[in-house]
Amino acid sequence: VVVQEVQPTLRSLARSLSEEKPQALHIVAHGSYDAKAGGSLALEDEYGATHRVPAGEFASQVADTGSGLVVLSSCESGAGEGVRGLQGVGHALLRAGVPAVVAMQYTVPGVTANRLSGEIYQAHSTGASLDSAVALARRTLAADPHLGPVDWAIPVLYMQTDEWSAPA
């Protein structure tokens, strides 16, 4: 496992992804969803100011890098509603060809996102399938009295394959 932090700009992320070709990508960023505009992630521009990156633009930069799994520790990154429905960042990644995405349907407290991702990675590293790892992580969140009573329902797993696993 290699953990690499990059400057939080879309350009830096795209460059790093094209050079490194990671099997899994974990994004920690502010996210939002608007029924008219769809989903977006808050990254930075080259001057350090907030740059709201629309879901489709973000997905187009990530999809061709070979990342088989994208985990979005970002509020509302899995949100969608009504007729327009699947307009969140997670949905855009799926449409762009990413095989598996873990996203957040609602606002997610940082402690919940951290606990969730740790549980998913731990379970998956010991042989659990990705969907089983997410289910186990949800159960762990539900059993934790220090977290919100519905925090277990915030994460969502989208898959367009029967199973995702990192190549050996």
C-alpha cells in the first residue's frame, strides 16, 4: 500500500494519477449536491482558492487512470434525486467507467468517514469481498455509540462488476 498526498488541484491529481496508475483512489474533499447543478467536489485552483469541480469534469480526469475503486470521503458524493437522479460524483465516476465507487449519500462527519474507510480497507485486506467489507463497516458504524444513530446509512457502494479486488 502506497499513500500519496497531492496538491488539492484537479491538475495535480490528474498528473499524479497518470504517472502512478493507482489500483484504488481515496479522495478526501468537501462535496455537495444540488438538484439542478448535480454533484461537485471542492478542490483548489492553482492559487489556493476553492474550485468547485463538477462531477463530470472530475470523473473524466479519473476514469482513464485505471483506478478500479474510488472511495469518496466527501459529503453528498453519492447523492441524487428525482428525475435527474444519478447526477452525483459517484454516479459520474460509474458512467465514466470506474468499476466500483464508495460514496456518501448525505453530509458525513469526518470521524465517521475515517472510521468507515478504515473498516472497509481492513476487512478487504483480510479477504472480504468489497461489498462484504462495506456491509461490515456499516455494521461497525451502527454499533458505535459515539457516532450518530444513522451514520451507518450514509455510505453507499456502487459497482458495475460482480466483484472488485486489487490485483496481487
